[in-house]
Amino acid sequence: MDALQLKGIDKLREKLPDYPGRKIAILPLVAAIGGLLGYIFLIILDAIPRVFGDIAFLVTIEPFTPIVGSILIAVLALWMIWGVWNK
């Protein structure tokens, strides 16, 4: 039985010459680790103002931390995608 072949894998390998053979499996791994770290970052960013409630600045910015965290993660994700396609 032949190994499972994905449709379009040859086209993807044309676009990513720096990832020959099985090295292309690194891409989903990097994406999964990046997603996990992103969620951990959002949880920490959400918890910091509650843990340090006596710091007025953190209490003031607490409503904006989810928005700022999401924007930071979106920018980092786009930067990672740009890095893969321009490597």
C-alpha cells in the first residue's frame, strides 16, 4: 500500500524549496507550538491584572488586554507566515 499522498503537495514543495522531503512536517509542528504558546500568552495577559490588583495601571488597562493580546498574536502569526514564504 502506498503512503498517503496529499493533493497539491508537489505544488507546496515547489513554493517551499527550503523544506525538502520530510522536513516539511516541521511546518504543522511549528504552527501547533505557536498556537499553544499564543493561548498561554493570552491567559497570562488576562490573569496579570487580577493577580496584581493593587497596581492601578494594570486595573486601568484590564479591559483592553484581550484586544491587545489578540492583536499581538495576529501580528506574530502573520510574521511567521511571512517568514515561511520568504525563506
